[in-house]
Amino acid sequence: MASAPRGGSHEPVNRQGPGAPLDLCVTIISFNHRELLEQCLRAVKVSAENAHVSNTILVLDNASHDGSAEMVKALFPGVILIERHEVRGFAANQNELFRACEDQCRYVLMLNEDAVVGPETVTRLRSAIETDSRMAAIGPKLVYADGRFQTAGERLPGFWYHLLRHLGLGRFVPDKLRFRLGGRVAASPDGHPIREVGYVIGACVLIRTEALREVGALDERFRMYGEDADWCSECWRRGWKIGADPSTTVVHHRRQSWSSFSMIERERGMFTYLRKRHVGRLRLGLLKTIFLAKYRTLLMIASVAHAFGIARHDPETMTTLKMLVEVGLDS
């Protein structure tokens, strides 16, 4: 796995002193979502306190210009804040946070700023990961703000997954079937199901630092999407396991932080993952053809609809479609 260059020195993560490792380090990257970040921090502080574990929270502000860093300083003085003055990719920022805390704690909770954990999330995830010493990471069930199911662990993505997605057929797979296909189910001591899955979405993941040190950092070729599946794939390759505990629910405000940039980076991440995991040239070529045909068709439909006054002109949508066509497979 790729390793990021070493950064500068930060405020000490473990304030308990030498010889007393923390149970938990919470890491959050913020980027221009001040209100969501505040919700996230308030929720995770409560959840960590309810778990009765020694912990610290680190926020890396990725050159936000909406006052996110100032809000953290004013409302959460106990949080360790790392401020960046230029925007970097997610993997590079997360690796910096990993380096700051992986030798200081037993577990790292990787948390998105748009994720709101429940009061018992930390307790349940910690209990679940401790049922198996080879469990590298575990995630909760993620839902949208309106309660709709989002994910509770996924199979590792491959050719057929992305083929169905770009053909528009993935949406016809019922949530319950998708949930069942996610992995095997095992029982935890408290009776809640723990499922082995291919990977968990990086919005909320509890990671065992022993596994993090062995498997290595996130691959920084993934700028925003795909690094979670890639890291989990490497865990499986090295004999570790990835799990999901759907007994605890986390709200992931995904669409509120979604943007044209997000959509483009998701497609870049997809092709980076498939190339790295050695999907054959023929299959990659087929996906490229379908990918380009899909977005060229959508761009043509949007242009015609605007020209005939059928739909209101949406500059952002048009720009996104044009950029997706330009991204192709080789970006």
C-alpha cells in the first residue's frame, strides 16, 4: 500500500502521558461543511463518552473557507485541530491523521464530517471488533437523513458490479437482497449479528491500529473515492477480516455534501481501483465504451431538452456531464 510523505509535527495526540495508550482516536476531515461538522462532533463526543473509553478527537481542516476551523476552536477546544492552507485529496489527509495517532491508540474511528453517529455507536463497534482478533475494521449500518437504507457493508467491487451500475440495472436490486449479498453473518456475544463483508464505506469505520500498521496507509492515487474498498481488499489479501454491525445505525448526509467534483472523483476512483486490481484490458475497454456512451447520451438529452425548452438549463449538470465525458477511463 502507498505511504504518504511525513508531515510536520502536531500537538500530542495522547495527553495521558507515555505508557498509557488511548483506547480510541477519532479522525475527521472537514471541508466547507461547518454545520454538518458541528453535528458530527457533538454526536461523536457523546458516543465516545457513553463508551467509557479514553479517547481524543482530531480534525484536519482541508483549507475550508466557511469558518469550519474557527467553529472547532470556539466550540470544541478539546479537539486537536490541524489546519491545511491548500486542498489535498482525501487519502493524503487521512494518512496524515493515521500517522498522528496510529502509535497512540488501540483503535481509530475514521469518520466523515457528514456522518452523525448514535449514542451507542462507539460502544457497539468496539464490542463487535473485539469478538475477533483478526477483524481489521468494522462499520455500522449507514442510512440517509430520511432513514432510507444506504449500506451495511458491500462485496468488493468488480467488473460485473460496475457494468450493472453503468447500464442502470443496479437500482433494480432490492435493498434487502443487496443487504443479504453483502457477506456472511455471525453472532456476537450480545446476540447482534456481525457480518463479514468485502468492504465498508469510509464514512464511519472503526479500525484496529495493529492491522493499520501491518496493511499500511491508504493509496494516495485515490483522490476521493475507492480508497476504502482498496484498503479493505488489501486487508483480506493479508489475512485480515472486514466486518459490519448493522445493529448500530449512523446517519450519513451523503447528498448534502455531494457535488459535481464528488461525482467525477467517484468515477476516477472506480477505474483506478479496477486497474489496480487487475481487471483485464478487454473488460476495462468494455466498461470505458459503456461509460462514455452513457454520459454522452445524457449530455445529448440534456442539450436537446434545453434547446426545445423542455427542461430548465442547469449549468452545473451540463458542466458535470461534459467533464465526465472528458474523464473517460484514462484519468
